[in-house]
Amino acid sequence: MLNKRRNARFDCNKKARLDWNGVSYSGSVINMSIASDGVHLCVHIEGLLPDVNLNDDCQLCLLDEQAPYSYSYDSKVIRVGTADIVLSILDMHSVYNDLT
């Protein structure tokens, strides 16, 4: 089947935490796409979907057993689905540097 997407999409399954309005939501990054305007991550939220809106700012932390929460990503909501949120990554911060 011919892929008509303009941007490459990569499937993944990485545990994540979405922080929005002072509340944390558990989920998983299910795919990533690279577009002309940056990197977009589709995050599937476990449980109730937060009441986010387009262009809301939030933070995303990818969970890694080897180095938990080593980086956080400033993000902007670019799409909201039934149980998924698509984020555009704006900036990346080392959590360890923030703690010193």
C-alpha cells in the first residue's frame, strides 16, 4: 500500500508522564513524526484524558528505568483525540541540571 504521508512516522512504545496544569498523567508515546515544523509525539493517556486544548503548553517526561526522568520536554498541544494527544516538542531540559 502506498504511504501518502508527507512526514515520516515511527512507531514506538515508550512510557511517559504528561504534566499539565499542575497534574501528572501517565501514558505512552505511541509514535513520533518528524515534520518541517519539528518533532511531534502522539501520547496515549491511561485513564481519563486531561481537558487540554489546542496550543496549551505542557511538559512531557519519557520514563526510562536506566535513567528515570533524565529529560523533560516543553511541548505544545497540536491535536486532541479520544484518548490521544499529539504534542509538538518546543525545547528539551535535563532534569538533573534543574535539580542542582
